[in-house]
Amino acid sequence: MTTDDRRPTTGEDTVEGSVEGSVEGSVEGSVEGSVEGSVEGSAGGSAEGSGSVAVGGPPSSARALWSRGDFHRIGVTQQVVGELLVADLHVHTGERVLDVAGGTGNTALAAARRWADVTCTDAVPELLAIARERATAERVPLRVRVAEVEDLPFPDGAFDVVTSTFGLMYAPDQHRAAGELLRVLRPGGRLGLTAWTPGGWCGQQAALSARYLPAEPGRAAPTAWGEPAHVRALLGDRVEDLRAVARRSAITAASTTELFDLWLRCAAPLAAFFDALAPERRPDARREWIALADRFDGAGDGTCEIAAEYLSVTAVKR
């Protein structure tokens, strides 16, 4: 595929709708079929025209996984992560920003509030529909587009800033995914990423799952993105001024047991893990999961507040 082949054609997989009159264009339709609307403006001229977001045909593995459950109920609790990342990147008015695997728009909306020209992508149309609903409620412009992390439908150097908050880390081919984010970022542009660390709460969840269902041999775990040395190896000499900072974000619930029930309903990886387990192994896995949550719980009053560690990375493309 050539660079020209990647350039979106008019009306292909792009959405920009009105925010109750504050953004030009209109949107009608449903996520079940297609979301129709008009597009005005572009990220480097890459999203001009009008059309629909097609969701027909066989779903990708990412869409099949992340469309199950009400992921937004968990994802929205991490809004502060996107705000901090956008602040670290000093996103400002008029910059062309691409948020990759942006889910329901936490980081994309943080950038849009700074008057950037923002495109939010994800493999799951249902999540992007929520992102647009949030933009409508806040009366900020936001462009959404269905796209896979490993095959972004934008030309080289189309964006000034590229971000991914707990999204890029789940791409199966980490080298290809990193290459795609850097490809669409202009030289001198800024890259911002976050990922759960292996030793933190979410990383230890993944380790627990791997004890029951070992991962494919030779494939790096998603939480490898939470290790500075691994990130440096993936990005290599294509970037400079790489900075990695460990932070914590609160995950709360009425109790660790209720946290498990919530995540089983809403967190796609946990639901998929339990579906894959033999029924007789599920009670033990549940007990271990709750015990792990108890170990990380810092509330001290019977409720649950876990300080989940993540790595925040910023860099500049050479």
C-alpha cells in the first residue's frame, strides 16, 4: 500500500457532526448500521468530503473484543489521565491532533477543549458514538473515524500531535503500531502515550490472567508499553526528547467485590478472560482477582480505592 492509497477519499469512514449548531454539518443514523453526516475541514486535508462510517462486514478482533460490555463506564473514570497527557504535550489552538484507539474520547475531548483540530479514532463505532455525544454535550468540535491502530487511514505527516491513552498498548503488533503513529506524525510533532505498568494494579491483573491462560509465545504483553526501556526500543532513533513519568490514577468502587462485578460487566479483557476459562476454574480466578484488589486497595474504610500505576510518555519526532 502506498502513501497515496492511505489517503481517505471523499465520504469514506469519516464523521463530523453538529454540536447543537456549534459545528457545521449534521449527523443521523445508528451505530448498528452506519453513522451518516457531513465532514468539513480536515487534518492536513485528509478528511474532506461527506459520507458514512461503515460498520458492516466481519468485525475486526479489536472491535469484537472492545464492543462488549459498557466500557465507557470504566473508561470515563480515567478522564484525568487524558487531561494530564494533553497538558504535558502543551496542545494549543489550531493544532492537528490525532487520538488513536481513543475509545469514548477522554483524551480527544481534552485536546478539543484547548481549541485543537481533533480527530478521534477507534476500531469500535459504538465507542466513537459516545465520544461524539460527549462532544455535543460540551459543545466542542470533534471529528471521529473508525480505524485500526495498525493501519491508520491518514497520509504521512498529517498531524502535529498524536496521542493514545491505554489504547495503543493493546495492538497485537507493537512495532507496526508504533510505526503507524510515527508515520502520521509530522517531523517535529509531539507524541504522547500512556500504558499500565507491569507492576501496577492493571499489570498484575494481566499477570494473573496469564497464569490461567498463558499468552501466545513470543508476543510482548500489552503492559510492556509501561516499561520505559521497551518504549525506547520500540520508538528507537525516530524520536528525541523522550520523557517517561510513572503516575497513578484512582480506581474506585463500593468494595473490591463490587469492583470485580463492575469490571466483569464492563471491562472487555476481563470478560473475555472469564469466558475463556473452564467453568470449574472461574471461582478460583474470581477469588484471586478480588484478593489482588484487596492487596492494592488503599481506602481503609471498607470501600475500594486503588492507585493504579501507569507510564506517561512524551517524545518529539525527529
